[in-house]
Amino acid sequence: MRLPWSGIQSIGWALTSAIVIFFVGLYAAYDPHLYRGGLIKLVPIAKRDRADDVLDQSQTALSRWIVARLMSMSVVGIVTAVGLWIFGVPLAATLGVVAAILTFVPNFGPLLAAIPQILLALNVSPQVAIYVAAFNLVLQGLESYLLTPMIDRHEVSLPPIVTITAQLLMGATLGVIGVMMAAPCVVVAMVVTQMLYVNDKLGDPKPGELTAP
């Protein structure tokens, strides 16, 4: 059984978006002062020190979020490849890489990754396809409720409802790229909200921490 053309397009667009976002982040990380200096110049002189603090915290939170995602991606990719190989599904290693990349997208990524796995498993037998679907359910349950919370405990924690809402809104306006960018945008938005609104505006000395100490 071959993947439907629309399914191939969706997966290809998701992978392309992930690669584009990766290189954008890489360029930003390579020379952050180029972009940081431009942003600081847009802020009134009297508030530039505070803006610099916000950018520092945002950079720290984003770095920890990326580390957390990379750790989850690596585990999911390896376990997926090994599991599919055991089931005898073709292209197990490739599907493992796809699963790892799509895990970058919280909540929706694993669902997209499971589609080609199940369709290729049908080439083996309907029973294997059922096993693969169950395998994905168990794996994503462990990733969502055990692995990611353990990693987030040491890196960064995002409110699931806020993240999902942002994914739906940005996905509706920007498509796949919007879904992928939703989580990092939520990270920055939370840092800004905590520092500039809860702390500065409301005067709360303990606005909360997005990153673990």
C-alpha cells in the first residue's frame, strides 16, 4: 500500500518546515547579538536594561526548551526505529528519524508520525498495523506522561492548555510552520508576561519561573 499523495505532501511539508525552523534557530544562535542589538534599540533608553534582562531570560528558557525537545526527540526516534524493526515494518530507521523530527511539534507531531508507520505496516499485515498503532499509543503515552515531565522538571515546563491553544490558533493562520512555532512563542510570551506584567506591573516579587532552578 502506498501513501496517499496528500499524506506525502503533508509529511514532506512538515519535515521541510522543521528543517527551515532549525536553520533559522541556528543562524539566530550563531550571532544573537546582531538581532538582540536591533531589538534593544527599539526600546526607550530608560528601559533598555530591563529589556536586556527579559531577552536574557527568554534566551535561557528557549535554550532549555530546545534541550528538552532534543532529548525527547532522540528517545522517541530510537525507540520507534527499534520497535518497527522488531515488527518487521519496512524503512524502520527512516520512520524513526521522521518520528524524532515530528516529536519537535508537541501534541500533534506524534500523530503525524504514526500515519506513515501504520500505512507501511499494512504492507506486512493488518495485524502488524494494529500492533504498530498500539505501539504508538503506548510510546506517546510514556513520552507525554513520563519522559517529557521528567525532562521538563529539570529544563522547562509549559502549560499544556496554553500550548495546544497556541498551536490551534497559529496553525489556523500559518499552517504547519505555525504549529511548530507555537511552543517557542509560548515560552517567550510567558517570560515576558511574568517579568513585565506580573512582576513589574502588578508588583508581585515572585511572578513564577518557567525554567527550573
